[in-house]
Amino acid sequence: MKLSATIARLLIAGALTAFAGCVAAQQAYPNKPIRIITPFAPGGANSLMARLIGQKFTESWGQPAIVESIPGAGTIIGTDTVVKAAPDGYTLLLSGGNLALTPLLFPAPYDPIKDLVPVASFVRSENVLVINPSLPVNNLKELIAYAKSKPGQLNYATPGAGTTQHLAHELFNMAAEIQTQHIPYKGAGPALTDLLGGQVQLYFLTPAFGIPHINSGKVKAMAITGETRSPGLPQVPTFTEAGLPGLNEAGTWFGVIAPAATPKPIIDKLSTEIGKYVAMPDFRETLISQGMNPNYANSGQLAARLKGDHARFTKIIKTANIKMNN
């Protein structure tokens, strides 16, 4: 009995020591560099948002937050890298609405609801439809008429098949009753390069990425998703204002995601910190200047949003008959 009692006490003591060590490690978080993965090629809004939040992490905690782009397979490769990473808070994903969308269109090796845990989102972004200036149109009504006169002859770019921009374009095709061809790229940068070069004619992009090119006249803006105009592009009408309702919800969000088994204290610490940033005037002004809408959702709220995205995207894909071969 005495031996058994001694063993029991040793086991309990060991468990308590391990637990104390785990708690101490979580309290000390972060004590080394944080890796923020974006599943797109460098140069797009996703990369911009990753650098913005990474800079704030670095300023707050004195630990470098390193942004790494891992594009491919419609965001699956970069996302799966985070799914398989150690759940210790040092490998994070900067993602958006594509997180729920992509697995509905591709055979992803993960379940975004079960294999990842939302940390927080900090911004909502609309999508603005831009065209190459060579098209002989000046507004959405003229663009639709021109596309109808050339069925299947206009190409639209996206930063990848299965992205929210892909869905927005297909919704546009359906609402406008036109036929345009999908050309997927491995990121927003390569897609924009070909739009500017005239290899593709249309592109839904985020205001953060599009404002400089719209203001310089390198691309023409036709309309923007959402219920109200973007503060960064007040001259661009909403789709409803331009005469084509039904695309209000074709925007996206940006936020931080972690591997599913990441300890809750670390998730809560990250989420609280992001909430502080969204309340900071300089952070908000930076987002607004990029045409973004500061919008904070904590872990639970973002989880609910992901489930809502999944249901909404499932319905749209079925209604629009979106296939990966188009």
C-alpha cells in the first residue's frame, strides 16, 4: 500500500509539474518568432493584410512576425501547411472567405471547421470589378451589353480557382446573364499583371490592391460589392446603384486562423490583441485608406461566420452550377 501511494503521489506530482510547465509556456507566449502563412502568391491583399497584422504583433510583443507566401491549389497548399503545423501559436494562417469556399470545389485534405480554429477577423473587404481600359465601355451597363455581344470571348482573372473572387465572377455572370471565361492564377499579383497587359479583360479585386491602379487610370472600375460605396473609392458605384442587384454579399473578410489543437489561452491572447488593434486609430485609418472596413470578430464570432459562409457558398455553387472546368 505504501509503495502504491508513493507511486500515485509521484504520478500526480509529475502531472502537476507538466501542467504548470504548459501554463507557464502559454503565459510566456510569444517568446520566439511567429510565422504567418498566406496561401496566395505575394503582392495581393492577403499579403498586405498579413504584413499589417504581423507588424502589429512585432510592435506589441517584440518578436518578429514573419509573413510567408505558400500559394497553390486554390489556397489548399498554404492552408494545409498550417493544419499540419505544431499547434503552439507560432504558425498562423492569414485567410478569408476562401477558407470555407475552396474545400467545396476541390478535394482538400482537411476540414476547415474541424482542423482549424478561428482566432479573430479584423477587416471586411468588398470586391471591385475592374476592366482593362482597352474595352470600349465606361460603365457596368455598357460592359454587360458588350459582353452579351461577344459571348465567351471575354476572359476574367482570379487569384485562384475556388477563391471568393471566382465565386463573385460567376455570380456576376449569372446575374448579368453573360458568358465570360475563367482564367485562374496563383495569386493577385500575376492576375493583375495580365489584366494590365490585356491578356484578360475583367477582374474582381479588393480595393486595397486596386485603388492605386484605379486612380492612375491603368484599369477602369465598373462597380463594387456591398451595400454602400467604399470609403477609399467613393466614385465607384455599388452593383445595386449600377443597376445589377444581387452581389452585395460577394465580398470577403480577412482574419487569423490557427491549427485546431492550439491551446485556448493562446487563441484568447491573440484574439484579444487583434481586438485592440482594430480599436487603434492608426490601424483603422490604414485599413480605411486602403478601401477596407475595420471589423472585429472574436474566435467564436468568426467560427459562426465560417459556418455561415459554408452554408451560403454551398447554395450559390449549386444554384450557379459552378464547376472547376469553367
